[in-house]
Amino acid sequence: MAELTIDAVVFDVLGTLVDEPAGLRAGIRVLTPSESPSASPSASPSPSPSLDDSGTERLLLLWQRHIEREQGRIVDGDRPYLPSDALDREAAEIVARAAGADPGAVASLARAARRLPPWPDTVAGLARLAERFPLIGLSNASRTALLELNAHAGLRWHQALSAEDARTYKPDPEVYRLAVTVTGLPPERLLMVAAHAWDLRGAQALGLRTAYVARPVGDPPTSSDRFDLYAEDLEDLADQLGVS
């Protein structure tokens, strides 16, 4: 494979740098069922059922399916654009209702989508790569959500870009074009890094170079995918890019 000549590195955030399912699970697990208004005051209270692992995973899947479906509808032009905050609120309402939780829990649950823990190698890996390259975050998260995500996970960027600025979602080419525009570089001088093969395919379609980083929650490449780099983590990626 020809040697890469890269002038800036563009990172997906959700799933690639932060463990999105872990943060959502944490928000789901604290849900408690609301009390029945018809219950007799003199009746002995029933113990509040707690969510077991299978119940948590079922609700997490409800959330993920809603976000994936609605973002896809927006990309396809079947629904007007809404920022990720609004879609998270919809997902939180669906999950809270399915869990039988008090409606007052919806706002807090929606915020769980912004309190996502970084992967163990994320912070140090970004710091190492930043010694050599300008780093750009490129996320489907809204501007306000991205700000809180960055602060909570300790993500340090030279610039963070939200798909909200393109009023669509990845893998729409207009989202990747944000990174091309802000750098003023040809697409082939940018390296898109993601744990999702679908995301990298979208970047490839606009001419960006691509690096797949393996994560437990990502979308692995298929046998037909041809990305420029394949890395076990950010330290491995830095090694492959020749960062000391």
C-alpha cells in the first residue's frame, strides 16, 4: 500500500472515542417505575422491580434503533432535520415509557447521551497524535451535546465539528465536507478515523483516507472493505502513522 501523506486527522466520536452504550446503560439502570396512582394508601407497597441485564439491554436496543432509524430518515429526506438533542429526547421518552418510569425521568435520561466515558486509550492517544497532526472531531452529536461530551470525557481537539452545521447526519457527504472546508485541504490529505465501517465508507465516498479502529461496540469492516489503515487502538494508530 502506498505511504499515506496526511495533514490532519478527523475523528468520529460516538463509539470510536467514547463508549456510547456504557453511558446509555448507566442512564437506563437508574430508571425506577412510577407509583400507580390507583394504589391504595393502606396497601403494602410492592417492591420496585429493578432492571436486570437483559431488561437494560432491551431498552438500550430500543434507544439505538430509534436513533438509527430517525437519522436515516433525515439523511434520506423523509423527515425534516432535527438535532441529536431532539432525537435523544424522543428515544428517552420511548425508553422511559417501556420501562414504566416516571415521565419526569425523561430529561435526565436524555442527558445520559452526553455523559459517555472515554475508552481507556482515548485521552492519551489523542494527546500523542496532537503532537504531530491537527485533530478534528466530526460527530453526529449536536453542537451543545458535543460540547458536553467533550468536557465529560476529557476530549481535547483543535476543532470539533457537529453534523448540525450540515443539517444532516453521517454518512451524508455534506457532513464530511465540513472537515474538508474547515481545513482547506484536499480530501485525500485528511484521515478519517472511526470504529464504524459505514462511517468510513461515507468518508471514502468524498475522497478522504480512512483508518478503522477496533472497538467492542463498532461496526466491523466486511471482506469487501478496503481502508488505508486498521488499528487495534489509538496507540497502534499513532505507531502506524509514525508518531513518536
